[in-house]
Amino acid sequence: MKKEQENPELNNQQKKEEKNKFDPYTPHRIKWWGWPLLLLLIAGTVYIIKTHDQGKQTATTPTAGKAWEAQETQRGEGSVFGTFYHITYQSGQNLQTGVEATLQEVDKSLSPFNKESVITAINNNTSMDTNKMFTDVFQLAQEVSVATDGAFDITVAPLVNLWGFGFKNMDNVSEEKVDSLLQYVGYEKVKLVEGKIVKECPETMLDCSAIAKGYGVDAVGLYLESQGVKNYMVEIGGEVRVRGTNPKGELWHVGINKPNDDPTNMNNEIEQVLQLTQMAMATSGNYRNFYEKDGKKYAHTIDPRTGHPVQHSILSSTVLAKDCATADAYATAFMVLGLEEAKKVLAQHPDLMAFFIYSDDEGGTHDWCSQGLKEMIK
């Protein structure tokens, strides 16, 4: 007590400092060793935030790479499946021989015009044996058939032949002829059992043309990847697969065509241009080659479930997927399903995107595309 009276000012200062120790609103003097620690914490926080933002950007938007060296840019072209192919890839060596060999293997498996092919033997009932390529395509075709309620069906060939290309035989088609062929059409009537095709009816014939071109694109792409190629574009008759970046180090620029009567795909108008990587794209249908009924346009597409031409509004169907065979099959299926049913299938398969050109009741044309695809339009 006496000590407090002798030093009143010192006592008051001690009380004030003691109080400030527990006051969160009172500024505190940082010790000399605290400054380096504070700077370290700030730097660490900035690094974490920056790394998070970069990771987020990388996950949503692929970054461009550097331009290819001139000697690394390889190109190849040729004919296959009744059309032409073009490839561009980054490599120190020319891989054209391997590309040609890969396409020949696809032809030997899936071409109905090759008398020695696996599919020809199956259609002629001389052998039901398959190989890996045929098995891959057959299993994928069956999956798409189930997913689209039979709108995609590789047994539709007899009906397509009956109506003729562009429905040239339309006047000679009767209900009796359609019914006589429908009994042999249906993906449920053919199965793969222990590496062999089993048909319910010997008359059933397979035609993989609506998926084989896309599969050929994938086969070439996979071959290039097996050779260490990371940047490439493969295109066969308008069906495309891209990986990495283009020779300029940018995302690949791929056009969505308005298909026409040219089977070589050499004379098409561009509807939209997309910026793509790690993606495949296929188009089915014909924007110009349609027929009119009661003033409305219809595409030349046969519904394998009815045996008759579809009367839906889609004139051209473009599908984007991770692989080209899948895109090819769904592009054909959507032509059969029509706009509204196609949208329902897309809603069930978020891994797919589509761009449709369709006709309205007055005969005018419009387009619709998936939300994700809009972000890719250049």
C-alpha cells in the first residue's frame, strides 16, 4: 500500500499495459522477430490463392502451347471408305505408312465393299468370326441402339437399299416390301457370343457405315498416340478427332459444315467454327439434300423401327464426344429421333454435345446447340 503511494504514475502505467494485453482493439507492437514471420505468412497466402486460380483455369480452359517447329509438322492425305482423309500431326518422323496400315485394317474389318472383310463374311454367312476392331464397333453400336431405343441400328441396311440413295426408289416402295424386310431388321436380332456373331435370321445383314468412319478416325488417332504424338488432327470425310494444339500452338479450329450432296466432303459451307482440343466431332444428315412434303422439309433418313423415312425437323446433326465413333453413331441416331427426343438423350448423356440445323413448320431453317458447345464457338 505504501509502495503504491510512493510511485503512483508507475503503478497506473503498469495497470494500463496489463489491461491492453487482453484488449483485442488495442494495437500491439510487433516484436523484431515477428516481421519475417508475417511476411512469410503473406507470401504463402498469395501463392496458395494464385495456384488455386491457375488450377481452376487449367481445369476449365486448356492453355495454348508453343508453335510447332517446321520440321515437326507432318501432313498426310489419301482416300478411304469412299471419301478422303487428311491428317496433321507434330512428330519428328513421317508416320504415313503406319496410318495407311491402320486404315487398311479398319477396311478389312468393317467395309462391306471389301470382299475379304470380316463384315462381308458375316453378311454372307460364310464365317461368324470377328476380330477386335469389329468387336469394338459392334459393342458400341449395340450400346447406342439401347440408349436411343433402336433409333441407331446397324441392321437397317436392307431398308436403306430398298428406298435408294436420296429416296430415288421411293415410287417403287410398297408397304409389303417394307414389311418383308422389317422381319430381318433389329439390333436385338443379332448378338456377339464368345467372339462370334449369332443371328436370329440368316437374312439379317450388317452395315456399319454410320459408325465405321468415326471409328477409323479414332484408330488413326490412337496409332499416332502410340507413336508418342500428342498434338494432331485426323479428319475422314468431315469426321474429326483432335488432341493437343495446332501448329500455331492454339486450340484446333474445326468447322461445323452444312452437308451437301458431295460424298467426298470437298464442297461444304461452314455454319460455325469451334475451338477444340481433346475432342471428336461427327456430322450426319444433309442440309440441302432433303425432300418436301406438304411444304415442310425432311432429311433423307430411314427410321429402322418403322422402315419408313423419318418426318422430324432435324436436317443436320453434329455431335461432339471424346471419341469419333461415339459422335458418329449418335449423330445418326439424332437424325432419326428428332429435335425434342434428341434433347432428352443429350440430357441423359452429359458427355455429349450437339449442334442441330432444323426446319420449322413454314419450311424455314434454324439451329440449336448444347450450352457447353456455345462456349467453344470462335
